[in-house]
Amino acid sequence: MYKKIKFWNKSSRIVYLMSMCILISIYSSCNDDLLEQSNPNLLTTQDFWQSADDAEFGLVGAYSPLSVIRLYGRILGLHTMLKSDAARPYLSGCCHNAANFTNVSSDSRNREIWQQFWKIVFRANQVIENVPNIEMDQTQKNHVMGQAYFLRAFAGFNLMNLFENIPFTTQAAETIEEILGATQIGPDQIRPILISDLELAKSLLPPSWSAGDLGRATSGAAAGMLGKVYLYNNDWALAAGEFEDVINGVYGNYDLVADYAQLFSTPDSDNSVESLFEIQFESNEAALWGEDIANVDRAAVYGMDIAAPGFTNQAATRVNQWVLDAFLAETTIGGEIDPRAKATLAWDYPGSEYYSLPWSEAVDVITPLVSGSEGTGVVVNDLVFIRKHLKFGDGISGPLSPNRTSNDINFKILRFADVLLMYAEAQNELNNTSDALAALKRVRDRSDMPEITETDQDALRQLIRNERVLELTFEGDRFQDLKRWGILTERFTPGDTNDLRFDGVAGDFDPNKHDILPIPQVDVDANPDVLNQNPGY
């Protein structure tokens, strides 16, 4: 069992000063008079990058936005976990507009994830530009640089998938004009940058870290992300090659943990042998909103958006019935329900509990709220809710419960099971059926599911896609999977409010705009000569 020691557990004051000195440098450069003055008490970019400690502190600043509430701590989940054909998010102003395809370019929830990913890019650029000039141990320097390359590529990959046309830059900006003047480019121009960064990260990073540095990017994380970049572009052979290296232990020894449920229900499996990269969370009693300061508010609070009514101060997010049906479509070799179902979903089955309450007692809390919002015809025992990621405690979870402010279970970004399924997908597209089936079997064996022997390429393709539902639902990739497979309109029927997605709830998917998010309007307005809004917004 791993002891959770976070990579940002360094001096929060220094990290804060490092971040602020960059901003001070930018704003002061806009005024010639300020440039002519020297303040001995002012920490500037030029003064900061002097030592190995500065390199490490600067790197921590690049990691820092990952776990804040405005990114993986909560808001990004509205755009990823809940924007899929599996979930039916509640309608609540701008909080769930992206998930319900009603967002506009001025929505704050849209702007927040844009800002946090750009912070990572901006700070990684600072590290990449300045650390080579620092006299320090070469191995340590390589590791710092490798992590910065990984983080820039990771943020860029997400920005490309979410917004598509972005002003991606690899230069460390020093003025407001440089930030605003970055050229807007599309995926065909962004992808080579990501590939180059991840290749460098692979070559510079170690395969593992000691206990005090668990959570930092590794060479395996870089290889897995590189394979994912290739897979998303249908570069099947290149993707298969990267995943195969991970599977064969070239970048460390990865494997599946024995208990699937433990990955999402307890911190005991954080940074496990199955993890290539995950967002580090720790328990926090304070409920500060989105602080980007080391050691401040590093708990996951997305429980409020995915918990059942009565167990959150929000409304209700439900799971569409087809997801449960997919889990119940076949039993284990021993004739039991697929164990992944009970780790992913909450519904009425023998012995079912919700926040340590028997289901029969939990529905007494849920029923009045669901019926009040959706009408008297709702039968709560027939409803399905999200279980994955929730840290169940004793009793009922209210608005200030540990579920909301102190969930310290890490969010798994990339794990070995996903690598196996992406490898199976790539090998099937290459007609390497035996390799695809072997990888698929390895995933299913953990859950005691029957072996798949299908050899027809089209049929096996669908079975691999189905397996991604069973293994990876609510881990954030479902919408992007549908998008890259070209079947968004099959799952989100334009003009039909009674489709798989909404099940009668208002909302309408427009294939000409909703495959990507709008660029925040405040950025477009600040730089209209360079930045164009995405189509439809």
C-alpha cells in the first residue's frame, strides 16, 4: 500500500512567489518607466531561475493547476464525466451547460478550465526555457525538463480535444502582447508539438519515483499519452507500438490491481501498479474555491455534481438505463453480476447501499427530491446513480460533508487497463486479431468475465468499444471516444429530446458546434485580430 505523499508538498510561499513573479514580469514589461526601475524587494523572472530548488519550485507551479477545483477538482468533470451518453446531468444554470449542450461562450465554467490548462502551458514553457541555464545535477535537470515537456503536452492534448483551435505556443511569454498575439492553430499543427514533447519526456523521465515523489510524471506516463495521441489520430501502428512498450515493461512494471472497486473507493490504491498518471488529491477541511497555491484545497469536490439528490446540495445526476443494461447483459464465469457494475453504479440490488445506508433507507432521502423535480411518476427504486469516485462515509452526505470537501481519492487519468483496451483497439484495426483478443482477455479476466473469441474485425471492434463502457465509464473519455469513432450523432440525436442522452430532459446536440467548446468570449474580445471564435458560437 502506498503512502500518499504529494508532489506539491514544498514551500507554498515560494511556489506562490514563483507564479506571481511571472505575472509581475509580464505586467511590468508593458510600461517603459517600470522597466527602468529596480526594486530590490521584487522577485522577477530573471532573479528567480538561479538554483536547482528554483527549478523544482517552478515545476511544482506547473503541476499546481491540475488539482484545483476549477480543473480536475470539480469543473472539468462537468465537461468530461457528465458530458457523455451515460449521464443525465441536472439542469442548473451554467454549472452543467456544457454537459447539456446549452453552453455559450460567456459561461464561467467554460472559461475556468481554459484558464487552468493555459496556466500549465505557460508555466511549463517557463521551466523549459529557463532550467537549461541553471547549473545543477544533470539527472535532476533531465527529470525536471521531462516533467515540463509532459505537462505541456498533457495540457495541450486536452485543450486541443476540448477547444480544437487554440493559440498554442511553446515560447515563454514575457509580455501581454506576446500572450495575446500567439497564433491560433488547429489539431494538424498542434499534434506534432505534442508528439515531440512526449518523445522528449519519454527519454528524460525515470520509469518510477521514490515514495516522496509519487504522482510525478514518468516515462511510462509519457509513452501512454503518446500512444493516446496517435490513437486519437487513427495512427494505429504507432499507437500500438507505444502501448506495447508499456505492456512489455519497457518503461516500468505495470499491471492490473486485483480489486477493481478499490481503485475508486479508497486512497489505498492511489498511485498503484495500475496507474500511469493520476491527479493527486488529499483530504481538506477548508472549502476554498479554486486556490492555485501549493497545499491549499487539494481535495476533489465533484461529489456534489454526481451524488444522488439528498446526498448533495445540488440537484440530481442520473445514469441512463442503457449503461446498467450493458453491465447486466452477461454474468461472470461464476454466474455473478460483473463486479465493475457495483463499483461504477448505484442502484437497487440485494445488499445495495448508498453512503452506508441500505438502499431502502437511502430512497427515503432521495424520493421526495427526485419526485419534486421530475414529477410524481418517478419510481426511485428504478433509478440509477453514479457510484464511481464517491467516497462513501457514515450516514447522509450533506452540503458540508467530507464527500464534498475532503474526497482524497486520486482521479485516474491513465491506467493500465485503458492501455490494454487502446492496444486491443489499435491491433484490431491492424487485423492483428490474436494480439487484440489477448489484451481484451487480460482486462476481462480481472473481473472473472468470459473470454471473447470473436475474430470478425467489425464485430470485435464493437466488443472492444463495449468493454470500454464496462471498464472506463465516468473516467472522462467517453465523449472523446464517441467523437473519434465518428458516432456522436448516433448517440446524441439532433433535434430529438428523447434520445439516449436526455431521456426526456430538454437539451439538443448540434453536430456543427457541440463536438467542441467555445473559446471564452473574453479572450476573443481581447484579441479579435488573432483569435477566432469556434463555429456556431
